[in-house]
Amino acid sequence: MTIDGNPAHEEASNDVTAEVTMEALMESAPNLEKTWAELQSHGLEPDVDLVCEGGFTFRVHQRYLRLASTHFESELSSEKRHRSKVVIDASPEVTIKMLEFIYTGAVEERQGFRVSRDLLKVGFDYGIPDLKTRMSAVLSKYINLRNVVSLTSLGYRYQAATLRHQGVRYMANHFDALEAHDPEWHTKLEPNLAALVRRRAHFHRDISARASPTRRFL
């Protein structure tokens, strides 16, 4: 398995991509490097270039891409079997993590919010449902009062059920705090989700009121 970087493309990319080195990429995905070595030892050679932002090129196996992704299955279908290159709109850091998941099923939950968010988008954009499901669960652990609206909206946009559900649940359970923190929260969320949050918050209040009736002293 080989990875190539084009310096000319690196200079034209953003600052984050420009600082990326191949050594750092490989160190960030040790399980992937081991899997690639094992495949090569069994004579399974890569047969397609996967090109991401900055011109970084990953030499990979069509078989793995097609099994994991409906997008790559279409791009590398039998009618296009002679295709030598596919392009992905993702940074090298995110692409290497995507490949690690595709080849090994492993994902680093402590890789940071930005990478996790971008992997969720990649899972949605390129039809990798297992990756989308995993990152939905990972991002749910980041939910707090400051970001719950944006994360819930993200879950809605990328059809990430766990993230969307956990976001709605958090807002309903912390409704008074949410209103105090950001009175305009409902304008930043899809109308149907905002309505759902309000319904659940009111339901929780009704349940609490019934569980703690006001005592009357005679």
C-alpha cells in the first residue's frame, strides 16, 4: 500500500493540510498500516488511487471501497472497472481515518470533535452507513448546553439518528437551562425538531408535576 503527496497541491491547500506529513498520517492509523501489510503479504495488491484534498493520493483496494460504500460501489462498478482514480472531498486526516474504518472497522473515539464531525459528513456523503452510525454515537458524547443545538441540527442534516435523538433528549431534559442560555435556540433548529423538543419538555414537566403533587395542609 502506498501513499503519495504532491507538494504543489499542498501549497495550494489550507494551513491544516499543508502541515500534514505522510509519516504523521500513518502514525495516526496504526491498525490500517498493519492491515495493508498483511494484504500485501498475501499478494493482494491495491488497484485504484483515492485522491483527497491537497492532492494526497492513497493507493487502495477497490474491493474494500465497494463493500463499504454505495458511492464507491457506483463509481467502481463493472462498467467502470478500468477506472484508475476516484476523488473524495475530505482532508487527508479524515480520509486516513475513513480508510482505517473501512479496512478494520476501528475508529478512534478520542480523535477530536472536528475529525469526528467530518467523518460523519463523509459517511453521509459517500454512503458509508456503518461509519455514519459510529460517528453519530461518538459525537453524542460531546453534547453540552453550548453545542446541543448545532449538533442536533447536524444529526438531522446527515440523517444520524443517534445524534439527533440524543440532542432532542438533552434539550428537553434541560429545557429551562437552554432557554436561559439561548432564548433564540428554536430559530437555529429545524422547525419540526424545535416543536418536538417543546412537546417533550412539556411532557416531562407534566410527569414531574403528577409525581410531586402539592400538599394541602388542613
